[in-house]
Amino acid sequence: MLNRVVLVGRLTRDPELRYTPNGVAVANFTVAVNRPFRNQQGEQEADFINCVTWRKQAENLANYMRKGSLIGVDGRIQTRSYENQEGRRVWVTEVLAENIQFLESKAASQQRADYGLHAQNDSYQHQPSAPVHQPFDETQTFGDESPLEPDVEQIDISDDDLPF
């Protein structure tokens, strides 16, 4: 039997760090993962996956990652249930994150925030307030290499032409 989940996405909010009565750290977080296709209106949709992690990994996640941070999660799906205040059984399905990778540096995360990546209705849209990249100098050399050729043929290709 196999129960394995691999996700790459952005945090929808700051991780919520708590401690059990025995002092064990636990963090709950949600990862927005884009779907590999667009809907009929041409919009990119995302799934919002609830995750949980424990101990030192929970503390590291809460200390270093913020809303919008790009992360990779490797784990497994788990279900649990509890009785709510009305006495009804509530079932929860979530990813137990066994390994979390920080996929961008703190500087990149800060730059993204400075240039206007805002969360709106739990989906991320880039709204640059200033150019993110420096203009490319065609005559720039890289080590012993010659400058890039300015007459390199450009390929016009759309996403529909790609096999992936």
C-alpha cells in the first residue's frame, strides 16, 4: 500500500504554530497549488491543501516562512475526526508533512513582497509596482564567453503547443 503526497505551492497565510501540553510544536498551514490547466474562462485555478507538521520542522516553518512563501511538501494524507460543539462528528483530511523544503530564499521572498505580490481571495496575483528585473545588456560577457549574439532567432510558441 502507498500513501505519498508531493506538493509545490505557496503558503496562503502565515503558519499557525502551537504547542501541545507536553511542549511538542505543531504547525498548521495551507498550501495553494495551481492546477495544471485553465478553466473555460482561461483562468488558472488552485487547490488549497491543509497541512500539518510537527516538532522542529514546525518551528522552522513558522520562523522562516510567511504568507506567499514558495515551499515543497513531501508527506502523506491522513484523516481524523472529532466531535464538534453541537455533538456532530466532523471529519478532517489533511497532509501530514514529513519533509518541507523552502524553495526560495528569504531575500527572494522579501523582494516578492516589496514588488507587490498580494493575496486576493486566497489566489495570488503579481502586481508589480516597479521593474523586478534589471534590463539585460546584450553585450554582457560571462567569464571567458563571448557576448550573446543580438541576432538570435526568437521562437514564437504558446502554452497550447507545449506537451506538458
